[in-house]
Amino acid sequence: MEKVLFKIAKQWIAGNSIDDALVSAKEAYQLGRYAIINKLGEYHTSKKQISSTIDEYQKIINSFRKWKVRGAISVKPTQIGLSISQKECYRNFEKIIQKARDAHVFVWLDMESSEHTDETIEIYNTYFTKYERLGIALQANLKRTEDDLINLLQIGAKIRLVKGAYREKASVSFKSKEDVDKNYIKLMRTLFKNGNEFAIASHDGKIIQKAENLSKKYPKKFEFQMLKGIREELKPELIKKKFVVSDYIPYGANWLPYSVRRIKERKRNILLLGSSWIQSQRV
């Protein structure tokens, strides 16, 4: 089963190494897309592992500058020390922000499970005052997100709106696809009305079409974000329409838990992933 899953996962996982990720970023850029690189892994407690993760993000930042690729990185707080302490996470995130500032590279702060939402927003609020090229992901499956979005937009935050991939309790999250989609669209309307420089991170054709329609009514600076290798038939069409499209490019040895979570996230993802893999076999 693992071998079969890996064959499919290769469509949206760049590979194990940082070089694999950078090659994917170059390929995306040559196709007129931007790149967002994320090193897989979370809940690190080994300082050696955390240090290696920081080094790799810094190398990616330097490579974007050297190759003149329009790229960004996406960082999870628990992979840079939050599982040890808030102080450790802040100290390490500061290193990444300093390197990003020097190279003028955008940094996305990933959102993890709901137990870390408050801490992640606190990190964002702290560093957004120091570095404006910083964005944060918000999850439409969480009931609290509407309030979080309103509060963050008041400071001019840059938002990546995602559906959410973590298993959450019914007390804090919407459980059905219909309710999550409904909330996503509601939050997306708020972004178009009151936000700027945001990202619609979805593979859902209906949501993407609604975003296109909203962009005509509310002209804003925003981009579509999709996983590497997914909806490859749609991305060129959006670019032709003058929309900005970014490939989200994960890499690293921890591909299995990430892939399982993505598939469990929505049944629709199984169809999208399988379809993309089948298309790739025909090329």
C-alpha cells in the first residue's frame, strides 16, 4: 500500500531533498507560476533537527535570490521549536525572518491543529510588525476563524485561506464538506471586501470560480495557491486570465503522514490526486 501511495504522492511531493524542491520551484517559475516551498515535518523536539530545518529554509531563501525565482517559504511553528517552548520558536523564527528580509522573500506561517491557533496568531502579530512580507494561513473548518480573520484584517494581515487538514473536535470545527465549503466562501467574501494581498488556497473548481467572480467586483491583489502536480489543467487557464498562481511544493522524508492527512482531508482529494497521477502516466 505504501509503495502505491508513494507513486501517487510523487505528483505533489517534490522529493526527499532540498535540491528536489528547488528543481520543482524552477519548473514552476518557467511555467509562469510562483513557488512556495515547505519542508515536511512537525512537532520537532530535537534541537539538531530544528537547526537543520532552519538551515534548509535559509538555503532555499538564498537560492530564490540567486536564481531570481519568485518564491516563498512556508513554515510550521512546531518544526522550529514550538514543541519545546515559545521562546525557542521565536528565537528560531527570528533567524528565518532576518534571512528573508535580506533577500526580500515572502514567508508564510502555516497553521497547524487548533491547539496551536492562538500561539501561531501571536507569533504572526509579533513578526508582522517587523516584516511585512509575512502571511498566515487560516482554516475554514474551524468555527473561530471568522473572528480571527476580522481581527487579523484590522492590522492589514496577509491571509492564506485553506479548508483545513487536521482532525478536529466537533465543538471547534465544522465536520461536513458542505459546512466547510459554506464557511470558506463566507470567509472568502470577507477577504475580497476587506482584505488585500491574500491567497485562495483551494483545488475546488466551484470555489475558484466564485473567487474569479468576486475579483471582478472587488479588484484586489491576490493569488491562487494549489499543490504541486494538482489541477495542472486549470493552472494555465488561470494564468491566461492574468491571475497569479503559486505551486505549494512540499518536500522531505515525512511524505507519508502528510499525504495520508491530505487524502483524509476531503474525499474529493482522492479523485484529484488519482486523476493527476493518471494524466501524468499518459504524458
